Amino acid sequence: MGHDRFDALAAAWDDHPTPTAIAADLFAFIQGRGLAHAQTRALDYGCGTGLLALRLAAACGAVLGLDGSEGMLGVAAQKIEALGFTNIRVAQHQFPRDPLPDEGANLITASMVLHHIEDVPGFLRAAAALLPPGGACCFADLDTEDGGFHPEGVVIAHRGFDRETLKGWLQEAGFEAPVFETIREVRKGEQVYPIFAVYARRP
């Protein structure tokens, strides 16, 4: 996932408006489905500097943020301490090398992370296996794009996703009735890149 690149970007990551805005949009999407409350135990995968995880911590009972970048996690830990949150912790994790930790999560989230994961179907199966019946996932990511969303030279695993393909992967993993919604459009030059959120639940 290019952890060295993210380590280098960590200190200034929160200065970039797009990741912050998408995290806020995804949190609003989660709230709109009544998923962020005191009984929620959230696992935020690819938590970075905590842009989504800290929003979840303000509303949920417990949050675990996982990320492969030490630099990003260091910034997240500083923010958690500064804000005085006691219901959130962050830890280093690299899928598929490390199994997803079974800590009773009933909501799994990821903001702009899936396109960095090589084996997305495998990740979705691991997520589904972790969730109890009625547990849910909510992810934000890119529609299929032309490769221009990221800076030149940045290596990613996927140039966004076809929604029908991702829907099929979710269903094959054991989720039911995935729902997609466009939550933002990011303009880069003359090109507009739609960002979707997807919600799916374990039966």
C-alpha cells in the first residue's frame, strides 16, 4: 500500500481538504443509517490520521483504527491524546499478512482504502467473517477512473471500482443488499471523479 509514501505525507495529511471532506461525507452516510451510536464497536481500516475514526469515536462506544503506516498512526495517536478520547485506540496492521483482529466489531469502515488493497474480495470475506449477524460495513471509494486521480508515479492496486463488480464481491463475501450512493465529486483539472459510499449488512 505504499506505507513509506504515507509515512512521508503524514505530518501534512490533514491539510489536504479532499481526504478530510470524504471522511466527513462517509461519516454522514454512516450516521444517516443509524449505525453510529453507543452500542457500536467500529473497526476503521486504513484509518490514517484518524479523520474518520475520531468522528466515529465521538459517537460510538469503541473504535479500533488499523493502518500500515507508522507515520499516520503517530499523528492519529497525538490527536487522540490531545482530544482526550478514551474509547479509541490505533494499531499497525497490514492485510493480508495480519488477520483482522476479532474484538467484537459490529461496524467495519474504510475511507478511500479499498483501492490500495490488492485482494479486495479476500478483504471483504475477512470482514464478513469478523462481523456478527446484523453487523455492517460502510466504505467510501472511487468509481472506475482513468488513473488521473492520484499523482503521477503513485502505485495503487485498483483504479477505482465498477459498482456492480464490487456489489458482487460483497454478496459473495456474505453481505446482503449493498446500497451505493455518490457522496462527493472531486474535480482535478477538467476531470471529475465521483466518490461513492457503499453500505452492506451481514444477514
